[in-house]
Amino acid sequence: MGLLSRQTRARSFNIFNVIFRPAKSIKGEVSVPGDKSISHRAVMLGSIAEGITRIENFAGSDDCNSTITCMQAMGVEIDVDDTNVVVHGVGPNGLEPPTAPLDCGNSGTTMRLLAGILAGQEFESVVTGDESLQSRPMRRIIEPLAQMGVAIDSADGRAPITIRGRPPLTPIHYEMPVSSAQVKSCVLLAGLFADGETSVSEFVSTRDHTERMLAWFGVNVLERSEDARTTISLQGPAKLNARDIVVPGDVSSAAFLLVGAACLPGSTLTLHSVGLNPTRRAIIDLLLGLGSDLKVIDEQNNCNEPSGTIIIGGGLPAPARTVVIRGEKTARLIDEIPILAVLGTQLEHGLEVRDAGELRVKESDRISSVVTNLKSMGAEVTEFDDGFAVKTSKLAGATIDSFGDHRVAMAFAVAVLLAEGESEIVD
């Protein structure tokens, strides 16, 4: 397996450049970090639950640590020992007013979900983040929260956001204009503090970790499907009872390793305890649909979340036509789009992604970031407003810009293993 050969520090202690060389195969066994989406929610719900919540395999990323820091700033006692976290819940009304703005760092999940909880508090709070997060759209949560009676001030719909909760909130039925699990979760969490039924309808199903975890904590969450849409509802005010949580491995993190192994003949890779949530496993189903040598064993269910072990071998069969990802498929694969762009360079008829305009407002403009880097490696790629099309390409070593985006950096850490010659990923 080709590994990075050296690291060179640049500009600050947490930014560095990495040199990669090509790989012949990827072999071994690995446990990927805990699922970030589930880790965020476990800390937040544990904080407003009654009792102590113990979390195993917590994702120790900067994003998830931002969630811990924000909850601690409101008086929640949280003990962290590597990937084990203990949250001493204060109940739905036990949070204390923060003495300073709550810093969400680079985490959109922290900001959008936390806003739903803050909407139900008696005090005023301010949520902010780094320069990247302050550029991301927040009007999509501001509008439904305002409908629930929350007073919110922002700078043109972006952070920092001032939230003045007015419990009990007004229950609403919210039709999702944009597919977003973060917006859905924000409204549902605010619904915990409403006087009556709060519901959210979506035409494209998004990840359902919030609904599953609310049910795990004892909240009666109802789901019904009609007229090509799914509606999730809960009755407020609601109390949560603390329960222990085992976080499965992050399937979005596993995606990079799965694609890398699939693209390198002779690979054999085993990934243990990976989350198999039906709203998140689209990358697995896509690889299976392409005829990859992939199988899932030891399936189980912990804390309302399915998981299992994935074994994948190298070598991609040749699809009969271009792989097209659009509509609901795009929504289900939104976090995996950067690594799928790399996969497209190895498919005989390439790959096209549409309906992915949401990627323009992530940690970077991921459409532009991916296209720019693919072109620098010699790939034939066309950029659209809502996606791109990449043709089968022979990749060459190059200098790659991460654009400060972890998913871009990880996707091209795989791409450079497939390239001819040495490559460097900057920042």
C-alpha cells in the first residue's frame, strides 16, 4: 500500500502539507471513527435529558468537540476520556445562559441543531462560528423557528445569530423547501419545547438519526408517508430519559476507504462496526450495484441504529453506461459526492452528478473544489451549476488544494493513490 512519505508543516500548527505516492493495493482491517452525525446528537440530547448518558465510540473530531464545548458553556457537565463521553443531563429546562457567544467552530450541524434547542430556552443566546461557517446559509432554520414564535436576529441570514427563546413555542407543520436533515432536526428539537404537535414533511427522505435517537430517549416520534412525502411528528412539551449510546463507525468516513480499495486490484479490506442506517448506506448500495466485490456480515442493531462489518475486494467491473446520480440519490449521497468524483475517473463510462447545488455552500464550494483538483490531475471533467460530469481518466500526480475542506482532502488522498507519480495535498 502506498503511504504518505513525509509531512511538512505550513503556516500554523494544525495546517500541514502531505506527500503521497501511488498504491498498488489496500489490505488490512480497520475500525473507522464514530459517526459524527450520531455523536453530535448524542451529546445534545444527553444534555437535555434527565439522568446520565454514557457514549461509546464518540467521534473525537473538531466538529463534535464544538458541540461538547457549547453544551459545557451552558452548564452541562461532560466528561471525556478518549472516545468515551459521559453527559450529566440537566433536563429540558436546566441549561444556563452562556456568558459569551457559543462558538460552533466549523460545524454546521452544531449550529443548526443547537438553534432548535436554544429556541426553547428562557434566555438569550448568540451562536457563531469560524469564517467558513459564518458564510453558510442559516435562513433555512431562521424562518421555521420564527414561525414558532422565536425572536432571531442575524446578519443577512448568516451567523452570528441571536436567539431569544419564548417557550412554550408555537407548534407548526413545516414543509421542507430544501432537503436537509439539519433543518428537519432543528425544527423537531424545537418541537420538544412546543405546546402541541410539531411536524416536518420532506419529499426526499434525509438521514433520520434525530428521529431514531429521540425515540431511544423515550420521545414518541411518529412517521407517516403519503402523497410522495414523509411526515415526522412529535408532541411537545416532551421530556427525555437518559440512555447509554454506542456510536457505530461513520459510513461517510468508510466511503473513502471503500472506494480506494475498490479501485485498486488486489485489495482486500475489512471495516468493522460500520453504521448501516438505511438513509446513509447509499454508498454501499451504489458499489454493490456496480458489481463491486463487497459484502456485509455480522449485522446488528444498537440504540436504534443498525451496523455491521464490510468486506471489500479490489477491482471494478465495467458498467454498461455512464453512472448518473441525481434527485433522491444525490440527497442520499451528498457527503460522498467528492469521493464519487474520484470513482468516476476509474469507471469505463465515467460518472455524472446533478441536483447537488447544496455542495456550493459546504465547508468549501465542493463542486468547484472537486473539479479544480480533478483537472489538475489531468481528468476530463465538466462543471455544471448543480454538479459535474467526469469521464474515465488516467490520473497524474499533482499539487492538490484541500480548500480547507476535510472531505475534499480525504477524497483526493484516495485519488493520489491511483495516480502516476508523487502528489502533494496542501493544507
